[in-house]
Amino acid sequence: MTEARNYSRLIPLFLLLTFSAGHPAQPSEAGRATFVELRISACRDDECRDFSLLFDPFEVSVMTCMMSAQQQAALWSASHPGWNITRFTCSMHGADGLEA
């Protein structure tokens, strides 16, 4: 019987390498800060909600977010038992809560 491997140390390294390859985002028209948002839609029983993970656009581009979204969603799912992810998406998000 083979020993189960612990990949928990590799995930942060992978994310560090992946997210450090991002490109800076352009500031919004009003000069407000913007973020790269990974929005996770999840349901539990009869309740459905959207959850946001925000990233610095100088470290994470929208493309990088999409490339790592599945892994991030899996980590989120593991830390939120009982919630079932229905979809996830990446976009630029303004600091005032409006999409940029």
C-alpha cells in the first residue's frame, strides 16, 4: 500500500507562482482602487449566495484569476462544508462595490 502524499505545501507555492505572473490593472476613471474579484455562487439547502474573493490587480490579472479559479474554488469549498458551488467567475471590481 502506498503512502498518501500531502500536497498541501505545493498548493501555496503553485498559487504564488501563478498569481505573481499577473499584470497591473488600469485605474478606474475616477481614480478609485479596483480589485480582481473571483465571485463564487454557492447554494446550501434553499439558500443561494455569492461570495467574493478579492485580489490585488498588481499581483493577479483577470486571466490569471481564471486560470487558477478552479483550484481557488476547490479550496473555498473545502473550507465551507455544506455549500455547493454552482458557478464562479473572475472580473475587475471597483472598491465602491460596482464593477469597473
